[in-house]
Amino acid sequence: PSSGATKLDLARYYALVAPLMMPHLRGRPVSFVRAPAGIEGEHFFQRHSESSIPGVLALPERLYPGHPPLMEISNVAAILAAAQLNVVEFHTWNALKTAIGKPDRMVFDLDPGAGVDWPAVQQGAELVRVLLQELGLRGWLKTSGGKGLHVVVPIRKQYGWDAVKDFSEAMVRHLAQTLPKLFVAKSGPKNRVGKIFADYLRNGFGATTVAAWSARARPGLGVSVPVRWDELAGLKGAAQWTIANIHPRLDAGNEPWDDYAPQAIGRAMKQLGVEPRS
């Protein structure tokens, strides 16, 4: 209602960006945020395959024992079929279906609390980058399409979920101890008033993060967009791009992440006192 966007507008957007989305979706379990009554209506989060959607594959139940099958987007047509079924957001796991027990990335979702202005979020992302550099690692940046920024750290498939989550938590605790006026290591709105929670909980088994190029089920339909670090200072907000104004940005496509590559984290884990365990 705030933007006048229709379901057809969203479907046209996904038809346009689907080829850019596929590298971020392919081979990963995916979850949906569906909004059958529109953005202002009730949303629901779908993690498991409940009915046949063209191009949406039901993954083997052994990947998530004791639960209905997880889902995978197998092709461009599946993105449009999902949009037809009122899917607004596409979220992915931090592991591939072929190595579900060994995450291939960490994600830090910089979630600003009440009273945190946008320049502080930009500063927070840069400080996460600095910490990564001190640990000998690199992160790749994208807008969330909502309120914050995402720093994505590709890693080699060496360690299990618990070890990777422990490492990401150690990083966030280090930030909160070193920069307590900016960062907090506890989730929850009350804990992050005036501060940023760099959400490491995204790195647990079964947790998901909105995929690059996904729209968000929020007023204005912001989009999560890959950006270069040298673009950070010029960003106007996490929802700078929407399905309505995204077109000029599409020429850049996934180019900001062209050098995205997995990294070994064993040495960095030891630097923060986390014992590597496979």
C-alpha cells in the first residue's frame, strides 16, 4: 500500500533478476517468507516442502532428520512459481545440500537497535571488516533490504556447525568487549537499544539469511543487493534499492562479489581462543 506495488510488479522484478539470484540460491536449502494477504497482512515462514511447486525440489529427508523435506530452487522458473504463490522473500542456509554438515560461509547481520542512525551502521560494517582483516579473513558486503547490512564470509567446508557458530560468536563478543558503545553481543530489542547486534545466530544449523536480490516483505519492498566495500560510505540506507528503482543497479549485477572465494579459518579461530573441531 505504501508504494502502490502489485503482485505483478513483484513477479516482473523476479523475472528480471532471477538469473542474478540463481548463483546465490543454487544447491542450498531455501526457505520462503510468504505474504498471501499482502505486505500488511500476516506473513508466514515456510521451511519445508508442503506441496508441489514447479522447479522447487524436495530435498532428501536425511538432510534434516525428523522433519519434512527441505526445499531447493532448481531453476529460474521456480522463482516465478514461488512468486505466484505469494513468496516475497527467499532465504538460504549457510551450507550446500551436498555438504549439509559443513557450512561454507558465515553471515553477520548488523541489526541496529532503536536510536541507531544509519552512519553508525556503516561504521559498524567497516569495523567488522577491520576485525576480519586482523584475523586474516575477508568479508563481502550486501544491503539487507531492511534496516541493516550483511557481511558474508565464505569459508572452506572444514568444520561443523557448532565450531563455526562458536567462532562467529567469539568475533561478536570481541567486538562488544572492544567497542561496547557501538556493539552488543546479546540479541533482543531491549539489549540493543542504541547499539548494533551483529547477529551471529544466523550461523547455526537450520538458520537462514535473506538471499542477495531477494525483495523484503516490508513497506517499499526493499532489495538485498551485493555492494563493494568502496560503495559503503555512499549508501543511503539498507533499503536504498527497491523493486521500483533497482533497474540502474542491475548493470553491476554480482560484479561486486566476483572475487568471492572460500577461506581457511583454523588460524583465525585459534587467535580468538576457539578450538577448531571438525
